[in-house]
Amino acid sequence: MPETSKSIVIGAAPEGASDQRSASRAVREMFTSIAPRYDLLNHVLSFNVDRMWWRRTARAFRHILTRPDARVLDLCCGTGDMTFALRGQAGKSSPQILGADFSHAMLQRATAKSSVAQNGSGPGCIPNWIEADALNLPFPSAHFDLVTSAFGFRNLTDYDAGLREIVRILRPGGECGILDFGEPKGAKGALYRIYFKQVLPRIGTMISGVRGPYAYLPASVERFPPPEEMLARMKRAGLVEATWTPYTFGIAGLYRGKR
Ligand SMILES: C[S@@+](CC[C@H](N)C(=O)[O-])C[C@H]1O[C@@H](n2cnc3c(N)ncnc32)[C@H](O)[C@@H]1O
């Protein structure tokens, strides 16, 4: 990473936001506005590939999830699909799984899905939900064995502060997994970009009835650091064994690191 970029705060900056506080408020309001249609839109716009990405991410941490004493936090959990995928990998063992998000409306959906899962479930844990800001988490230091975040980390208004907070709450030896969008290269990448920047915002706006969020999505992916820079930031925050694994030609990818 170039020396000059070290001191610059980088993070999500929705259009019209003038500082970090207003950016954070804009992000929360944006997700709250699309919460009622969020799941439907996710599955339609990703052709259901999102389910595969969540499952693949959860599988990567099976060695932690099958430990009954494990404490797991899914940050920026939204309506809880990543959290439920983690629970799925836990099988019959019952680690403590917690989903955290700062949008009340998103958590209401997660809670409703939990009740359905609880009714139809066999043995295993049911996730708990907590309303909290990922940049200021209400947990003691060195508490979790695993922290994940799917498509949420990119929306933080300060990526380095987000990474520092993850490192703070991880136990020594604990792991983190950040699943987020990437920018695929080559001819497939060029085709995908037409879909992502031209088609997806139109369909998203049409189904959600809200204009901003689906224009913000491609812009936020463009702002997100490329893998080599993100890995350098992870290492600087105190994570070791930092890696990035592309999913589906690099449309998405999983960052992993250990405290
Ligand atoms: C794109 S959704 C992802 C939801 C879910 N993880 C998934 O894979 O579908 C991003 C979520 O991050 C949440 N979020 C963004 N910034 C946050 C912050 N600073 N603290 C907590 N949640 C945040 C939003 O409220 C939203 O629910």
C-alpha cells in the first residue's frame, strides 16, 4: 500500500453525505428503506448465487462452528442469511451465534425468520440478534472465536476502524471472514460490469420502489479497496494469515484472517 494512503480514512460514502456521521446515518436509512424487499431483491439480482456464497463462507469456518463452546458473531447481519448459514454448518453442536446490525428493520426480518426456523428445526442453536454499530460494538475484548460479515463490511464508513474493532473482539487465535463483492477482470468482468452498473440498479429500483440504494451499490463496490490493498489493511489492523479467495470469477470473494 502506498505510504500516502495510510492516513486517509476510507469507507462508504453515500451521495450527499458530508462527514462520517452523516454517511453512517445515510447507510442505515438506506438499508432500512429496502428492508421489506431486501431478501427478494438479493435472490433475484444474484440469480440465487448469494445462497451458495453464504454457504461456502460458512463451510470455510466449519472447524470453529462445530465446537459447542465457540462464540460467533455475524456483523452487519441484515436479515440474517449469513447467520443462518453459519448455524447450518454448526449442525448438532450448539455454538453461541449472534447476528448484529444497526438497522432495526433488518433485524426485525431476521427475528421473524428465526421464529420460522425455530418451529421447523431439529437440534441445534438458534441465533440471537443485537442492534449495534459495527464501529462501536458492545462486547468485551477477546470475546469471539469467529467474526464474519457478508456484504456488510463495505458499507462501513471507516474500513480500518472496522477492522480494528473486529480484531479487538476476537480472541487470540480467533478468525474473521469478510465476504464482499469484487470487480472481476477480463471479458467476463466487462460483461458483468454492464449488468452490475446498468441493469441491476434499474431492476433494484423497480422492485424496491427506492432509487438511491441500487445506484449506491455499484458505486460502493468501486470505492472498496482491491484485494491486495484490503489484505494490507487487514495485516496492519493486526490480522495474520490474511488471504482472499475469489468466488464466481471474483464477483465476490472471501477475506480471511486470524488474530
Ligand atoms: C448488504 S446488507 C448485508 C446483509 C447480510 N449480511 C447479507 O449477506 O444479506 C448490509 C447490512 O450492513 C448493515 N450495516 C452497515 N453499516 C453498519 C454498521 N456500521 N453497523 C452495523 N450494521 C451495519 C446494514 O444495516 C445492512 O443490514
